[in-house]
Amino acid sequence: MRKRIRRMYISAPTVDLETWMIIDKLLYYSTAITAHRIYKFGKIVHSGDRQKAFFFSLSLLRLAKKRDTMQKQAMDHRFTSCRGVSFEIQPHKDPFAIDTPRASRRVWLPWGSSRRIVPSSGSIISRSSSRASSHFCDVDTDDEEEEDNLLNNIEEGCELDDNHELPVTHPVPQLPQAPSKKIVSKPTKPKDSRLSVILLDQGLFTVYKRLFMVCLTLNITGLVLAATGHFPYARNHATLFSIGNLLALTLCRSEAFLRIVFWLAVNLLGRSWVPLRLKTATTSLLQSLGGIHSSCGISSVTWLTYSLVLTLKDRDNTSNAIIGVASTILSLLCMCCLAAFPLVRHLHHNVFERTHRFTGWASLILLWAFIVLTISYEPETKSYRSDVGSRLVKEQEFWLTLVITILIIIPWVTVRRVAVKVSAPSGHASIIKFAGGVKPGILGRISPSPMSEWHAFGIISDGKEEHMMLAGAVGDFTKSLVSKPPSHLWVRQVHFAGLPYLVNMYNRVLVVATGSGICVFLSFLLQQGPADVCLLWVAKGIEQNFGKEIKEWVSRHPKEKVIVHDTAVMGRPNVSKMSVTAAKNWGAEVVIVTSNPEGSRDVVNACKSKGIPAFGPIWDS
């Protein structure tokens, strides 16, 4: 290819020394530039327009160096888990790089009707670091859009605006003035932060938020009726309503309970005669149970506050111990709700997870103490009775608290330390293999230390002798899987179901994945389930980043069933448009996507605009 390019330029009209130096650099980086851009550059050189050739060559060189730098970065970024939870990932600087100040010489070039200040070539020829990916499903960087707009303007014969400065190695003699219209580079749409997409851009009337408001409205209505004397039972049992809300929020997060609920939904509604609207409504409901969980958490605090106020008004008929325990429970629940606030949860996820867990456990222990003290206390004698056991079983609060305790204990009873086999196809990701087959659409949790952190990943399995997880090297734990593969890990033997499991409820489904989001969908290719599944996978460097085994799995299926787009070879696609086209060609009843927040939003909106039901991970999924 280099010889062909050199022959093209040798036969071109007179080319100045400066342009020849840029061309030589382009030949060095020619593998990082697409062939059509090299061809366009050659046509510009042949046309004899030295100014346009000069601009185009420098911009092309800058793009080439950025892409070349991306290919050589190994451990910076790319993937994380595949539950649809976003993480902000900061790039790690090369420990062997030596930062040196770069001198910049500026040259005044009076081209056209305005002046340009041009820095020296050292500021551009030196390597530039690309912004790291912020999510496991990202497939390309964002800088390429700006570069593409810049190159397109130059191809059209437009001048650069004042925001673009071009490098030269030394002062260049004034080029002949060419008539051209002043057109600035095409404006790019400001890119929303991932946090804003997660919290604000998923709609004001989503199913999650509607469930939240309905549940909260019912509780506030009951509380107002109780406070005004129109609901005597609630006034006399305010603590019971608080515990009832705690039970509801626990059910919405109990992996064992939800596994049964998802199984019932698939087996009862996964029939051809069931209306599609009922299936999609059920999918939306089960995906958005977090709205009930959050609303019940706030409602439990409200009811407990009301109960405590009533107790303080009737202080003569209670004890200081009961008031102290109730106040402590209320403080812990408030702390738990504040830690779960969306902004705190996404910016400080470890703080949220540990606060949620340990304040929840402490509240449960104190709740048992509160129930025992309340039931055994005698206001007349201001003492505690000893026959508390026989009275406990007659109280509703006891049974609700017992169910809550059982639901919380079940996952921890199944925690085991098991042997694993960890392999790393690249520095970007690792594959963790476990014994035993698993049904498609199931997710699991692993941990190096069960009391501190748990990580959820989609499970890949053929349903026979083993299953595996694909873990991207983005955090301390997942990077250690690549650098120091462990021989054992802690697991929860009760796997849980999520949105991918509901694929089994439909007849024909298109599943869309970007990056390592493929993992949970691979099981549908390895195991024949009730649904006829078509896979659309967009990722970069399939074999290099995900390994030969995964590439062979997706390659053994016909193209109409498995569509693979490698961005390293084929460039960055319009995933939304591809999804709509694939869904129509496949005749899909529904589209389920696992991508980053922006990607999931765009695919879901594009499909819905065409009348195709679509679901993607929500921020609290």
C-alpha cells in the first residue's frame, strides 16, 4: 500500500517540502487510516490545490496518530460488568512515560481575509492520549466525530475556524491565496454526561417513576387519613405499616423471591396465545420493581416517624428504652435512604453498597429488640413481662419481621468459596469458569471478600458441565483477575434473574449487545430455549479482546441469526438503525438491548418510534 501511495504522489504536480514531510509521516501511520481517506487525499494532491492538500494532510495525520495511540494502549479502559450499571472509569497513565514540556512556536499565516496563529509541529506530532471509555459497552471514542467533521470541511474547500490550529515544522512561505468561502467546522452536539443520561434522560414518566409515585401516594394517603382520625386502624398500628413497607421493599430485592416470580411469569405468560401487550407490560413491571423498593423505603421512614411522634405524645405509657431503640432505627433508616439517593449511589457506589447493607442489618436487629420490648412492656407496672414468647406469636409485627429476616438470610446461607479457572484473552477482560451448567438469562455474583463487595455478571453456559463469566478489567478487583488470577472465589449459589431472563417469554426476539454486554446473551445461542433469538453484537477487536472461544461460538451460526460488527475492522456503525433493520428482518416481537446508557436509550427510542417494543437496562436495574 505504501508503494502505491508513493507512486501517486510522485506523479502529482509540484509538492513543497513541508507537504512531503507530512506525507512521509502519513505513510508511517497508513495502517491507522482508512483507505478511502488515503484515496481522497491523493485526489486532492493531484488536483494541485496546495492549500487544501496541506490542511487535509495535517488533519489526517492528527487523526491517524490518535487512532494509533488507541491501538497501543492496553490496560486503560474498556469493559466492566454486564448488568447495565454504569461506572465512570479514569484512565491510568503509562508508568513509563516521561512528561516533558513541549515548546510551541507560533507562525502568522495571512491566508484569506483573516489571520491564523499556527503552533509548531511538536504540539501535534507528539502522542496524544485519548479519553478513556466510561462504560463497559463503549465501542469507540468520541473524538472521531470531530475529526470526521473537520476532514469533511477541508474536502469541501472550506477554511478552518479559529478553534482549529494546524502544525508546521518551521515557517512556511506564504501560499497562494485561493478563493474559498469562510465556513466554520460543523458544530457537534454537546455530549451529555452519563450520569445525566442515567438520572434525567430516561423520561419523566417511566414505569419505574410511576410505580414510585403510586406507592408513595397510597402511603401518604393512608398516613393523612390516620392523622385526621379517618383511619383508626392505621393510627393504632403505625409501626405495623412501617414494617409492612420494609417487607415490601425486601421482597422487591430478594433474589430468591424474584427468581420464583420471574419463573412464574415466563411459564404462565410465555405462550403463543398470550397477547403481546400483556407480555410487554409484565416485562416493564418486573424490570421496574426498584420503584416500589425506593418508595417503600421512604414510606417506612414516614410511618415510623409518625409512630414515634404518637409515642412521645403518650410518653407516660412507654419506656425510655423503647423510645431510644425506635429513634435509633429511624436514624439508621434515614441514613440508608440518603446513601441510596441516585447521585450518591452513582458517584460513590461502594459507600452506598456498604451503608445500605450494614445499616439494614443493624436496623433489623434493633427491630427485633423493639418488638420484644414493646410487647413485653406493662404500662401499669412500668415493667417487662417474662412470658414474652406466648405473646409474640399473636402479634402481626412478629410474623412480618420473621419473613423479612428469612428473606435477608437466604442469600447468605448459600455463600460458598469455590474453585475457579481464570483466563485472560487480553489485558481488557478475563473469563472466569465455574463447575455446573446454568439456564440462559441468569446472572450471578462473585466476591473476593463476601463482607465487603459483590460483583454481578451475566452467565455464559451451554447448560452442561460448566458456566463462565466475562469480567472487564476496569476496577481493582476485575484488574486483579487479569494480573493475579485467583484459584478460588466466593459465590452465591442462588443465581438471580433479570431482564435477559424474560427473553424466554417471547416467541421471536432480537437481542442487541455492545462490548462485553454480549455475555448474558451468549447462553441463548448455546442452549435452545423457547424463544427464537437473533443476536446483534457490536464490539471492537472481537478475538483480541474476547478470545478465540467466544468468537467461534458466534461464528458457527448463520448470518441471519447472528450479526457481528467489529468496529476495529468495519468502523463505527449506527447501532440504532442497525437494530431497527435487524428487528424488521427477523420479525422480532421485542428488542432487548444491553449497552451503555446513551446506547441503550438510543436503541430503545429508535425501535419504539417504529412501533417495535424495546427494553434496555434502567439506572436501578
